[in-house]
Amino acid sequence: MGLIKVHVLIKKRHGTKPGKRVAFLVASGAVYSVAPRDLLEGLGIRPYRKRTASLANGEEITRELSDAYFEYRGAGGAAPVICGVPGTCSARKPLRPWNGF
């Protein structure tokens, strides 16, 4: 698996404004994207379900999920997004993918 950093436009759905361009760390094997809750809520994106994941150390964690529209280089689509908890994302760490589910 490889990791790259890209700048992606994220918004509530296709055709809505405003959106926000943010840096994402992309992993080729990731299932979900993770974005800070305050970013998502600022775009009108609200969680509608929860998922529990088992981590490599056996710990289980539960996170809220929603859907967002992601656009990269003019191509886009809707995908699930995990509502990040404090410490998941920061100004020094790009938004990151998650293989946990």
C-alpha cells in the first residue's frame, strides 16, 4: 500500500456551495476517509450512523459516519466519511484514511 497527500474539495453534495479544499493523506487500501467534525458540521454534514472497528491491538472504537462529496481534479463523487474526534486530525497532520471497518 502507498500513501500520498492530495488536496481535495469536500462539500455536502454535488452542486452545493460552499465547499472547502483540504489536504488528505490517501492510502490505497483505505475504506473510509476521516475529517474533523467541526469541518463537516461547518459544511452542513451531519452524522447519521455509528460504526465500531476492531484495532490491531484488539481495542474496539466507535465513530460516527456521514456522507460527503469529494472532488479531485474536476472528478468527484459521494462517499462515507468518519466524523473525526479531537486528536484524529490536526493542522500538522493531513486528514487521513481509515481501514478500520
